[in-house]
Amino acid sequence: MKTFVPVENGDTLQAVRGVLRRILESGQVEALMVPLRTPAGTVMPALVTDPALLDQADPLAPVYPVNAARALGWMTQREPRGRIGAVMRSCEMRAMIELVKLKQACVDCITLISVDCAGTYDVPVYLDAVAQPDNLLWPLLFDDPLASGSNGGPALRDACQMCERPVYDEAQVVVQLLGHDLAKGFSVVLPDEMAGALNWAPASDADGRRAMVDKLVAQRTARRDAVLCETRDKLNSGRPGEGLQTLFAACIRCHNCMTACPICYCKTCLFKGPVFDHDPIQYMTWAKRKGALRLPSDTMLFHLTRLNHMALSCIGCGACTSVCPVDIPVGRVFRAVGGNVQSVFDYVPGFNPQELLPLVAFQAEEWQEVGE
Amino acid sequence: MSENGFEPKIVAFLCNWCTYVGADLAGTSRIQYPPNVRVIRLMCSGAVDQVYVLKALLDGADGVLIGGCHPGDCHYLEGNYKARRRVVALEDILKTTGLEPERVWLRWISASEGQRFAETVTEFTAKLKAMGPSPMRQDWAV
């Protein structure tokens, strides 16, 4: 059912908090995972059980500190305790669904509450902007999402500029913000029984959201296609491997991309252990054969292995790019590679938790030319 | 020796139940094939993680051969189907990243196909000689 939530005194954030508070107080969920404001001025996801603390909730803040799906996964494994309402963006929702398929999360005890996203900023950019008095950023973004970056505001994160899935209508509860005059109100779609329990009345289905989402998706898809085409050209330039090496040449092997990736989960990752601490003779042999050896060794192997292990499930949140200290466009490479390999398996990550991962969904009668 | 003196190095990951025995049969049958292949035995082609293939390629192997049981014959029932999907994905990723998928071969060779193993190695060696050495072999930054 769809309901309309009016905004009083132009305070949209307070109205969104009101919706969340109603959901928590009604006992529909035992806790809400929602971004709370921190003393630093940014937000971090928190598991909230006290409705009074929702005064600090800020799910509208267009900033991307972490992909919350990872943390949500921890709370849903083994013996989950009570139903959690997870307030997240589309990319976090899709990461969560991939984690379910990877058996690192479960959605049975989760009520997914998606909030429309007009794009986000990296933490330092966001902090700079909100240091100015009364600068909230999101009213400008939602007022005209198509103009973001070109209307005097700072540039969105690279991944957001080419995000073709700003909304996630597959969630149980959808807070619909795009295409609404947020000073007046917004819509919430939720299951009928929940709406009944909360005493929310149905509203007319007609608003400008679909049209706005379509325009936004078209604009960002065009940008995505241009960027990924350029990235694929870069990967394929020069002798074999030269393009990839050039793109990752500045890598300092901090492994931030791996840590920030919401779906790169292996606790026994071979790059976290001593597997590639080779014997001294090995380094010397390589150095003699090649004339020199880049250190730390195995950097290309690190990125290629991650591409092979993760690109099929890459949902394009761009957390990897955001955390790279040397500005490597990691997320672009993952999307360029992931887009191709996902289409080989006709696979779209992030939607149906019952769907099998491509590498698991093998059939006897397929690719019969391979291996012959 | 080939004309330019280049002898390719092939790292072969062979499944314990079929291809490794096939390679053994090629040997005991005294079938001649190029000495360019270095065999690593695994229990199943489904146990070949992409990282094994990548490590070999980036460390200068000119080719990687993965050998498994014919579809339907896997000792573990479906390991080779997993290997097949993994290789399909790997080849596509190598292609997009500007590397050479032609340097990775997946072949089904049964325990009785010593001849087929020898032919596969002969054919792969000739192909790699034509392709030339892997550019990774001399690249200090890899």
C-alpha cells in the first residue's frame, strides 16, 4: 500500500524520522539500523532500539561512509535476535542480497526499508560542504537530481554519477522521495498489514516519481556507458596486460578496496595471510629473470584475483573507489569487467535472494563447446 | 627447438581421476609429446581456483592447461561443471582486462585417452609458439 506523508514546516527530515519512529514504536521491528549523525558531522549506521535516539537519525544525508550491508550481515547470521528494520540505499540493499546468496547474511529477520537516493558524496567532500551553516546538500540534490554536480554543488561520488539504480522498489518498505516536493511531503510504500497496524491511509498513486526516476536513470546510464566504454578501452590499450597495469600502477597495496567492498567477505582470504610471503630465493629469481621486481610482489595478482572472485556479484556501489588513497578508479574497472561477465551469465546481482550465484548455477547441458 | 628458439612453458592442472591418469597412460604407452608441460595434480578440475591460473600466467607461464573428466564423468559428479563455468568467467574477464584468454585451455581428457593428452599438449605447444612468449615473463611490474 502507498501512503502520503505530509511535511510540516518544511522539515522533511523530521517527517522521515517520524515515519521511522512509528515503525519502531509500533513493534513492527525490534530495532532499526539507520544512519545516525556523529560528532564529526558525518553519519554512521547504528542499530537503534531507543526511539528517542531517532532524533539523530539522518537517512537523507548524501554521504557514503560505509556500505551498511556488511554490518547488517553480521547481525543476521547464526541466531538472529529479533526483527531489524534496515534503512539503506539501493546499493546497500543490492549488496545485502548478494551477501545472502554468498551465505553471509539472511533476510528472514530483516525488514528492508529503502530510501530513494539522489546520489552521495565522499566523506571529506561532505564534511567540507556541511561545515557551511545551513548547508544540508540533500534539498538541492532532490530538488533537481539531474543537475547534480553542474549546479554549483560539489561533484557526486564517481559511482553515484553513473548509478542506474537510484531506487530499490523490491524492499518491503520504500520511502519514495524522488519526484516529490519534499517541502510538502513524500510517499511511503509498505505492506498492507503493516500499514493497517500503523493506521496509515492509502494515498493516490499519481505522483512525479516514476518520471523523475526514469529521467535520472537515463542520464546516469548514458554516463555509465560512456565511462565504462572508456575504461574498457584503457584496459585494452597497449600490449596484453599493459592497460590493466597502467590503471593500477599507483596501487600501494593497502587493501582498502578489499576491506571496504561489502561483498568481499572471505575470512580466510589468501591475501590476508602469509601465502605470498615468498622465500628470499624466489624474489631474487624473479628479479634476475625480469631485471627488476615490483614490490610488494603480486599486486596485479591481487587485483585480478579480486576481479575474478567478486566481479560477478559487483553491484557497483563504488566503495572501493571512495577508499582508494591513490585515486585508482577501482570501481570503474570492476563495473567494466563485471558488466561484461555478468552479461555472459545473463545475471543481474542484487535482486532475488533465492537466485543462485552464476558459478553455482551450473547445468550439464551448457557451454558444450568448452573443453572439446 | 622452434625456429626462434622459444620453448613455451605450460602449467597443467590435471584432475586426479581422469586427465592425470591419461597423462600417465601417455607416458606408459611411450607416446611422444613436447616436454613443455609441467603437471600439477589436483583432486578435481573443480578445485582449480582462478587464482592458480592467474598466478601461473602472471609469473610467466606461457599457457595454462586445465584437464578434467568429460562432462558427466566427474568423480565428484559435478566438479567439472563448476570448472567449466569458472573458465567461461575467467576467459571473459581476461578478455575485458586486455589479457590473453587464448593462453588458458580447458580440456576434457579421460583416463583412457593418453593419445588425446599427448595431442593436446602438442597442439597447445604449437599454438603458444605461434603466439610467442607471454609478455608477463619479462615485465618487472607484474
